[in-house]
Amino acid sequence: MGLREKLTDEQARSLLTSAPAAGLLHGAVSAVEQDFRWMRPLRFSDDQVRALGSCQAWHPGLFRQMARTTSGICIEFETDASEVALEVRVDAEPKGTRAVLEVIDRTNPQGEMPHDGLSIDIDGRHQWHGMPSEGEELLVVKVDGNDPEDALGLQPLPGMARVRHVRVWLPALRGCVVRDVWCDGTFVRAVAHRRHLLVLGDSIAQGFVSEDPAFSWPSLLAAKLGLDLVNQGLGGQVFQPGSLFGLAGSIDPARIVIALGENYRYETCVARRVSMDIRAYLSEVSRLWPDVPTHVLTPLWHDEEAWPSHAMSCHEQVPELIATQVAAHEQMKLIDGLELLDHDTALLADGYEHPNERGCRQIAMRLNGVIRIPSLRPSSVGKRRKRKGKPKASGKSVARKTLPSLPKSSSTTPDLLQLPLDELL
């Protein structure tokens, strides 16, 4: 009898182990109880949600919907079980989300796709689950079976099974509610919270359209930095002063990345007003977290021909406006967004702006590089240097000089220019 069947059998269910999913959340600012012990994980504070729905926001209705999505939030635990199950209900898709996804679906022979869902990491091995079908409230995952010893089919003695590390990624483009985690093992143990990578951004940071919530560039970057992610990427967002109120007491950021500015190109905007908003927003970040290293990105590359900017937009001035305001804050470092992503439409899911999985991996790799070695140019990270003075091939063997050993006090930091992408990620 599998775990799904055991959960429907009253006698078998009493022998299972369970834990409230709310106690296993990572990356959530809070969780609000709904009916019958269902909990809604939230990545924005109540005060932030009010600000996002106020007249100061560019698109209040859109932002209220997007704020309920669970981008970057995980359920993480350890267990000795062979199967685990998560009780989860996924929300309907926000209306504003479909407008972006339809651009991709027009060329998809399968028609409309969710482009989102749940995925699972088990001891570092990634599994895609997808979007639950309508009415489905149970995500069941087989935890063992991937190791050589599992192929022997041996049943471990009670309490002697291998401890597994499980992480369930909640949807990036929809919200959800969760209740309990069930397993056929002897324990479900919470994983200690790490300090946070706080990402403040727009739809590209939220996860449009990386297809898998684990593959957005903030998720990939947080994993490499060994931090929990608080992803406050929000589709359509710009620099909105006052939108961080109520957040500081709920998180503990070790690093902050700000990736805003791209959405100015879609509407009429005046450079003077935009400059004032950028200054006020960055000043708010600086006041709330004065000692936290903060990396501020200028907008990423987009294909202007595929989707031209609004004729009355000040988008071309935005990088300079951001650079001017960043210079006023010592803990902030400016990063040229044009160098974070190669100017190649093959890296864009929609062909004009939103990175696909490959594009997200490149952004995360380059950001990780410049965070570790600030003197690097983003576009140089991961590229191999051309060796100078390479001896010409000949019939005679060329003796190599033996380099002197480094003193113990010397740095042994690897050269990021010569590390392949998979080592950086």
C-alpha cells in the first residue's frame, strides 16, 4: 500500500508521521491561517500589500494579485521516510500573468501551458512535478529509489533508514495554501533557517518564464550563496517608494539584490519623476539595512526590435538615473545589467525580454561571480582566458616550468574566469 492509499485508510493513517507545513517554510515573510488549518505562505508583509494596492502603485490591482504568489518559498525538511506527501491547494492563475504567458503559447503547438508548478529537490537531485490538476490536494513524492543500494530492494529496519533532505518549491506565478507533510518514516525534522538573500525586482526576478520555480535566477543565486531566498520580484513593478514598509522586522538579509527599471519602457514616464522615485526607494533600502551589501542592477538586455519601447518612455535614461543614486550609498554596488545576459534571443523564453532557464542560469552565474570578486566584469565570468605565449607544436617535447608553491598565507580563491558554469552554479 502506497502513501496515498494509506492516507485514505483510517487505520493505516494513524501509523503515519506528520508535521504542520507552516513550521517547515523557508523564504516566507509570514503565514496566515485559513479554514481547517490550511496556511497561506506570504512573501510580502501586510503593510507592503496595502502599499502595493494603493494609489501610489503603478498597477494596484495587478500587484495585489502578484503579491499572493509564492515565488521563492520552499518547504524544507529532513526525514527517514521512503515516501512523503504535502497537502497543498494551488490558486487560480492571476489574470495579469496570462498576458505574458500568451506570448509564448502562440508559438507552442500544445497551446496554453501553465509555465509553472511545484518541483522537488531530494538530496540535491531535482524532480519536476508540474501544476497539480484541478481538485488535486496531495503532492506525493517517492524519496528513495535513486541510490544504488535502493535498487537491491532491501527494507531498512525501523529507525535505520537513510536521512533524506527534501525541499519542495512552491509555485512562482501562483499562490497556494498548505497544511501538513505526511510520511511513512519515523520523523519529519525542520531544517534550520539561513540568513536571507532579499531580491527586490519585477517579473524577471519573480520567475517569468523560467518554467520551474527552482530555476529563476534568484533561486539559483540563493542556492549558490547558501542563503534562504526572500523573493519580492513582482510582475510590472518599478521603483515604488514606501513599498518596503513593515518588512525589516520579518527577515534577516545577508545580501540584497535590486533588479528594477525595465518596466519603465512600457509606459509614459518623465525622467525627473523616475529619478525622484529611485532616490527615495534606494534611500529607504539604505535606511532599513545600512550594513547589508546591496547590489543594484541596471535593466537587463531586451530585444527592442521584437517589442519596441513606448515612444514617450524615459527608459533609455534609467541606467544613468540608477547609477547616480547608487553612488550616494556606500554599501551599494552598481552592476551593469547589459553584461549579465548575452544579447541572444535564444536565452529569452518569450523572444523579447524574459529569460528562459538558460538565461536565468547565466544571470545567476555572473551575479555570483561579481559578488564573490567585485572587480570582475559580469560578462567575463565563466569565460576562459586565452593563454599567452603558448609554445608551438613541434616534434620535440616542451618541458614545463614548475611553479613555486604558494605560501600558506596566499589566497587560494579560484579564478572565476576559468570556472565552467556548472561549478559556479
